[in-house]
Amino acid sequence: MAAMSGIDIALWDILGKVANLPIYKLIGGYKNTISTYASGGFYGAGKGLDEFEKEIEGYMQQGYQAVKIKIGRNWDMPMNPLHYMPAQDFSVTLAEDMMRIGIARKVIEQKN
């Protein structure tokens, strides 16, 4: 693998010299800005879909154009939409996760 990496680097170097360009320009240059996203939508006791929607709307009002939300809670449990986790886990069903994703998409699409 190390030999392949060395060859890859050498080929990019040759291409840059032939084109008389630095490698970063060959692969697309750079941006002066980066896109950011909010991270939220976490479960909590008594936090329903209305609160979730308000949270996502709040991120949009702050200027975010995307939100990363966590779905699922316990990977050891089967992916069964009708299977509820223990109450103390604050987890929801797969169907409820899909509703949360739908709400987030709706809010983001309305704001963008």
C-alpha cells in the first residue's frame, strides 16, 4: 500500500509539472468558505414531534441550512418499527424516527 501511495503522489506531481499548476488546483482548488450544519434532534423524556419541529426551525432561523439528527438508539435491538425500547432509554420506534426525518426535511426545504 505504501508503494502505491508513493506512485500516486509521483503521478500527481508529474501531472502538476506538465500542466504547470499546483496539485491543489488540479483537484479543484479550494473554497473561501465552508458549509456548516447544526447537530440536534436528540431524544429526551417528554420531547415529542412538535418540540422536535420547533428545534429544527430554530436551527434554520440561526442560519443553518442543514441539520444532522441522530436516529436509532440501540443497535443490538432488531429494526422492527413496532418494537418499543424500554421507557428509560428514551428511544423511539423506527417509524417515529422516519417521522422525525420527514419533519426535518420539510422544515429545511421550506427555509432553503
